[in-house]
Amino acid sequence: MTKRLAILGSTGSIGTSTLKVVSAHSERLSVTGLVAGSRGDALAAQARSYAPSWLYAATPEALAGQELPPHCRVLSSQDELVAAVCADDVDIVLCAIVGTAGLRPVLEAIKAGKDIALASKEILVMAGALVTAAAAKSGSRILPVDSEHCAIFQCLDQHPRHELKRIILTASGGPFHSRPELDLSRVSVDQALAHPTWSMGRKITIDSATLMNKGLELIEAGWLFGLPEDRIEVVIHPQSIIHSMVEFRDNSILAQMGYPDMALPIQYCLTYPERLPCPVQAMDFSKSLQLSFTPPDNARFPALTLARHTMRAGGAMGAVFNAANEVAVERFCQREIPFSRITEIVAKTMGACANAQGNDLAEILTADQQARIYAVTA
């Protein structure tokens, strides 16, 4: 049976990797809809290659004058997008949109019983309680695409949750964790974007440098696997070979390994529970392989401490945490603030918005906007 996909964020790195997986398994996967931001030329080219039923561009003029395949409908509003992802011709929604734009379509798709391949941490960070409650009610499966969460998902498969003791998230450490001599207040945007292991978009690469990405993943893991923050550990693993680990109550540990390549977790989620051949590099144990692990430096990189506070606080603090970080990262990229100020702005914004409520989507979006307004001048 062919699974029909709607891909939210199709022109980004996860989206393009997803389409490569679709090409490799065209007998199992097809594309119903594609969603992008402002890259109309790339979106139109994807449409010509994969013949979706519909397209949506967050910047409508991006598709003006583009050559599109016949019978491909261009959606003109968020309401039309929500209706499209909830329609009968979509089996699974892959969300790889950075920021808040994917929250409403994903939440409505979950309510409609669609499976979600989730690559956007913000969905669960902002609205974990709403999303997991909706999934429990509709029967929607949330399949984690992030390599770390997908690793945990694979290690836990078929194991009763009461046997789980803790989760161990691995982090590359970014370009600065292994360089204690650096003055973080003086590092440049180019230095922060020079990730030693992964090739990613600008926002997530800066988040990796601050360890904020791992803070977001910490919160996401809590919602995905139903654990409090004190049962989720983070360890620095610069080689990015072990993608995460699970420790069971007998103290045994299972790890998922592989060379850094997002094609594998994407394919695993799209074809779950099957394992199909995947065009990724196989591990070669005939060559020397060194794996190292060190604890994170929480004093120098306080993002993980802020994430743990966010988990304990609950409410809309996840939305505040995420929004403040997005604003601070953009201010750093625009060279308005030094690198070291990113986490300071997040901490100040969390303090200023400590009473934000998160009982429904409207309150979460209000908290998000309040945090953004504050973080602009914090």
C-alpha cells in the first residue's frame, strides 16, 4: 500500500531529504501536497518532479510566474492548508517547518487522525500537552524524525514503558563546547555556523552552538516519551555516531548507531514499522572508530538548565522559551547582540513572562507573541 505524504517545509534540508526517500521508494511513498515559505522556484521544481495535488507557499507571490504541473492546485490560505492536510488523500504529514507556522496544521491533522512524522521541535515544545492529548484521543501516531528521538523510538520499540529507567540524549557539542579557551562573547556568526558534524539550516546550527537545540530536544523528549526532566540526561558525543541511548531498569543500555545522515530516521518514520533498504553509508568496523562522551558544561552553556526549568514550569513556558530563543538567534545573526547574550535574553524573557497561560492554542500563541515582543529589546 502506498503512503500519501503532505510535506510541510519541503524546500529545507529535511524536506529535500524526504523527497529523496520518496524517490528511492516510489512504490511505497507518494506526495499529495508540498508546503514551503518563500522559495517558489524550488517549490515549483519539486512540484514538477513529484506531481502533488496541491501546493502552499507562505509567501503567496513566491509562486507567481512559476511553471506548475497541470491539475496542481495552489492553496491561498491557512484555512485551505488545514483542510488539505486533513483530507482523505493524506496518510501522513511530515512537518519540518521551523518556528510556529506548522503548529495549527499539525494539530488539526492530529485531530483528524493523521500520522505525523515530526521534525519540528517547536510543535511539542510550544504545545506538548495539547498535541499529545489530541493524539491520544484520535489515535494519531507521532513519529519522531529528529535523529536523537528517532534513535530512542527505535530502542524502545516492543519494550514496555515500565521497564524504562532513563533516556540519554547525545549532543555533538557544536563548534565551541570543546574549546574552553574561547570568549563566547566575541565569537562571530560565521564561527557559530561552522558545525563540525552536521549540515543544517542557519537557525538550528546556531542552536547547536548554544546547546539550545539540545534544550529543545530535552523538552520534546519529555512529551514524546512521557518522562520528567530528571529522567532525561544529555551527554556530549562529538562524533555523532551514537544518536541516543535508552537505559532500562536492569541497567542495560541500548544505543542506535549510524553515520550522520537524516535519510535514515526520515525513512524509518515514513515506512514504520517496516525497515527497507536505505541509501546511507553503512558502518565500517574494519576501520578504527573512537567514541567519546563528556558531560555538558552547564555553566558556560546554560540552555539545558533553562530547558529543565521550562519543563518544570509547564503552562506556556515552552512557547516563551522557544519564541525568545528564535528572536535572540535572529538578533545575533543580524549582529545586534553577542553570542553569549542569546541565552541571557531567553532567561530574561522567561522571567518576564512567567505567568503566561497555555490552556489552549489561543493562549499559547498569545504567550508566543508576548515573548517575542519582550525579547526584541531585552
